[in-house]
Amino acid sequence: YYFPLKPPPRIFEEIYISLAQKNRCHMKTLRMKSLRMKILGMKSFRWSLTVLSLFYSVICFSCTSTIYKEIYPTLADGKYDSEFPYKKCSQQLEEISECIKMLNCVAHYKTYVFDNNVKLTKLDLKKPGLDLSSAKSGFFESTAAGTATIIYNDYNRIALLTCAHVVLFEDTIFAFRNDIDGNPSAFLQSIAVKEKQHNYVADLTNENEFDILQVNSNQDIAILGSEVKHELAVNIKKFEYPFGKAKELEWGSFVYVFGYPMGYKTLTKGLVSSPNKDKSGSFILDAIFNRGSSGGIILAVKDGVPNFELVGMIKSIPTESEYVIKPYSTKENEVYSPFIPYSGELLVEKKSNIRYGVSKAVPVESIKAFINDNFELFKSLGYNFSKLLAKESQ
């Protein structure tokens, strides 16, 4: 409707007012219809977006496996992976870390040092009635720390897997005098006899120590056991993943390595070299290794994480040795002040320096063979490893 700006003549005043009222009602109706259309349009648009999002999600999800198979074709080949994991597995690794423990071993020795005029040989030590009271006596401790994995827990007994060299100490240590040419002679200068040994895990139980159930120094494998209270054992996690096959590892197979280097629980990664070198499954890693890492388990990944399998145990790296001078102690746990010059006798001790970059491993085949060979012995001691051996890779 069109209305002039000037007021209409008086005779048209009533008609003008009537038409204006009708026009306002009509415009209001049009605005309400337009608003309803907009609201309905927005709702339809939102529903369209929801349907499209669901459709996109279904398409992406259904294509994910196909895409991964195209990009990572080796993930479904039944072999150990050589590529870096393509998705997150932190939760599973954290759960595994709960069964990885730091093992501390302390051997206590009593020493006997003989005067120069005493001509004593190793054969003389076997003679009955040997009197060592004239020798100067003292004490010292030999310590070692490594990594151990809880592989058994029946809520009464716990068993640990570690390396033999972590828990083995010499029963008797001999030191010989040198002759006039500087060569070792047959006469003893001193002997050290091991009186006791303690094996313990600080955060596991403060009451019981671990006994060495069986050890194989050639394979560098040891299993320790201890009895614990049921209420404590319930909360102790054990290793639940299957035993794999180290013989199936390949050049560049990706692995995870747990350990306690320098007393800190760590997780590192490595690549396999020289797989199955001696046909028994042995291999080498480039993983970082430090004191305390010995006994840490090695996990390979088959067809993507979290399909972890135990393939070995890290044991050693190349070292170089040197000799250092240390005070001779006549008391157990003697403490020396760094501010007071030491004027007593000195001893020479052999110290090993680590050369990093190459780490040797014990293959899982050797671990399984060790448990199988001593199965009846372990069973007689109250440790039945039948369930553990049944968890093998398919």
C-alpha cells in the first residue's frame, strides 16, 4: 500500500486510518511467518549438519583400517614391527612398569691380611685347625643393583626374573703376593670370605628378602623367590604378556626396554641388530644401557601396539677396567671425612667403565628353557610356572 507524505483530505481520514491498520496487521503477519521459516530453516540446517557428521564419521571409521593397511602394510603380517608405533600405548606401558622393580644385592665379607713372613697357600686353607687369629681382619661390602621383573605371584609367593651376574658374588676372594720380579706368587696376601648376602626390593616388601631359587651363570639368568603376606601380595602386579620368539626378530625390529639405570625407573627404545646370530635367538640392541639396567625386559611389538611380547632380557655392554685406590677398612660401614687427610693403609680395587652403544640380550628362548629345565625344582619350592610357560605367542 502507498500513502502520500502529505495528510489526505479530511473526507478520506476514516478510510486512511482503516487502511493503515490493515497494513500493519498484514506486515506483522508476514514478519511472524518469516521468523517461523527462519527457525525451521535453522533446525533443518542443524539436523543436516548432524547427519553429515555422522555420515563422515562412519566413512572415516570404516576406511581407517583400509588406510592403515595401505600406509602400514606390515602391521597385519604376523611379524614383529620395525616401524615406530602409530598410536598411543602409554597406559599399557605404565601398567607393565608396575611389575618392573629395582633389585639391590649386598654381600658382606670378612677379610684376613697376612704378614709378609707368613707363607700361606690356597692348599693350606684346606688343612684342619688352621688358625687365622694372627691375621689382620677387617670388613667390606660388595654391592650390586639391577632390574628384576615380577613373573610369578600366587598371593603367597613372588618370583623375580633377573640376570645372574646381578646376584652372584664370589664366596672367597684371594689376593696373592708378588715375587721379586713383580709376578703373582703362590703365597696369599689376603683372603675375603663372604659371610652373608641380602637381596631385596625396597618398594615391594620391607619384611622378607629374596632367596636365589636357581641360577645359570653361563646363560646369565637367575630367578629369585620370597614369601609375602597375602594382604601385601594382592596389590603386587605381575607380568601378564606372552612370551614371544626372539628367533623371529629381524634387522631393525622395534623394541621397548625397561630398566633401572642409575636407580631410576626408565623406559627406552631400541632397534635390533644381528638377530639370531648364534641360531639360539640372541641379538644386539642400540638401546641406552647404564648401571642398573641389567635384567630389564625387552618387549617387541607384533602387528601394532599394544600387542607386546617378551623377547628377551638385557644383560651387558662392553666395558674397560681400571684400578683405583681405596682405604683399607677395619670396621664395618666405616665412614671417612673428606676434610681430614687419610693416613691409613690403602687397597687397590678393580673398576669397570661402561662403553655405550651396544647392548647384548638374553633371548626369551633361553629363559623358557631355563624355567623348563628347573621346573620340578621350582615346583618343589612352591613355585609352579606352568601358567607362565603357557602364555606363549601364537
